[in-house]
Amino acid sequence: MIKAVIFDLDGTLLDRDRSVRLFIDQQYERLKPHLSHILKETYVHRFIELDNGGYVWKDTVYKQMVEEFSIELSPEALLEDYLQQFKHHSVPFENLHSMLHNLKKQGFKLGIITNGYGQFQLDNIRALGIEDHFDVILISEWEGIKKPNTEIFHRALSKLGVSANESMYIGDHPFNDVEAAKKVGMVAIWKRNDGWQSVETDYIIDHLIEIQDILKVL
């Protein structure tokens, strides 16, 4: 019997692709006096390309962009803008709030395990308005360990007071999320990501609302 449902953040609860595009579009507009020598489409496209789905931290991204485009702002200034402003562009996936509300109402314990910088990720969780739904939130920087290391999953299960076979994990990355959760013994759900074609998982969803249907058969 499933007692706890644990989620990844980026690409699972937070629509990171839409959020990034919205942020970088607005960053260009905010800093246009310093960026007007670059076509907006070029600036946006190059950021998204270098960002690599969030797996390249932005100090590296901005350093490369400053060099390529001869931007007069420093990489540190651009990074600070990212840290301060990204949360204002956080976009949830459809049905996020109703899904969490329903799970909580049914008595499931809820958790988040996400890689990333502590305050930055917590700011995004708060921007989505979902912090209060969760019994535990583990962010890799603050935990000193990150996915796919299975220890961070065991840590979440311990805090929730449930065993692996009483829990499920939902994430969009085949290795950091799905494979790692399966190693721990959790039910693994892959939230489909266009970057991957075939993933060994227990269930596949395209929309968060589908979690309810899976729970009904477990």
C-alpha cells in the first residue's frame, strides 16, 4: 500500500522549459540597454542551448555568453539577476495544485527531492505556492548529496517514516529519478520528457493528473 508520494521539481512540478524561456525573454528586456547589440532571438536561443536543460550552472552559461557576445555586464551580474528574478517566472505544470490538494486530502505523505542550490530551489517552490503541501523537502546543496545517489532517497523515506515499498517517486530524468528510485525499491513513475525515447520504469505519465489513476491500482 502506497503511503507516500515523492516528486522531483524541475521538469516534474515546475515546467522548467516554459519558465526558462519566460525568464530569459524578460531578462533581455530588463537589461536591453546592455544587450541591444544582440538580436533577442539570438540571446534567448544561445542561453537555452548552453543551459542544457538546467544541467549546466548559470555561472558557466553567462561566462560563455559574455565572451561570445562581448557583453559589457559581468557574468556575476547576469548570474545575480538570474538568482533574483527567475522565481518570478516559475510556471507550474497543469493541474499541479489540484493534484497535490487531492493527494493530501486522501492522506498521502508528500515530499520533494531535487538537485540544485538550496535557496534558489526553495524560492521556486514557494513561487509555485506549494511549499505547505509537503512534509519533507530535500535539496541537494543543503543535504550535501544529490541524485542519483540513493542515500538522498533513503533520507527522505526516513523523514517521512515510510518504507521504500510504501512509496512512489515521480521524475522526468531516466537515471537521476527513475533508475535511482527503482534501486531503492520505490515505485518509479517517469514524467515523459522529449529528450528521452525509452525508459525502464513502472509507469509513464504525460500529465500530473494521471498520478491519481495509478494510485487507484496500487
